[in-house]
Amino acid sequence: MLGDRLAVELLNGETLTGERQAGGHVSRFLVTLPVGKRTLLITSDMLSPPEFRRLRLWALWGRLPRHSVAAEQL
């Protein structure tokens, strides 16, 4: 994830790339992302908790925090 660009490697080795688009859904449990003609569904158990949090932030705001937040602040 870099700015509005997204690259996702699927289990079969295929890589999807595209621009961040409007739409989609973000919750504690899942993120849906429209990428090209597809919509990706990513659930919280598909990534480590820190990576899923980063994906949620990027999906909501289109950018990532510059520095990490201490675990006590979460």
C-alpha cells in the first residue's frame, strides 16, 4: 500500500494492482476493497493483527501513520 496504490498477491500467485477506489467497507472484522473489476474481501484472520490494522487505516484514509502507536494506546 502506497498512497492510493494497492498491490495484493493472491494465493495462486496472481498479483492484483490498482488504485484505491471509493466504496468498499471497513469494520473490525473485514475489509472489502474494489480493485479494478473485482472486489476483495479480507477478513481479520487473514493477516496478523498489526497488518490488518494498517490495511483498515489505509482503506479508510488512503494513507498510513508515519510512526507506530504504542500498544497501550490502542
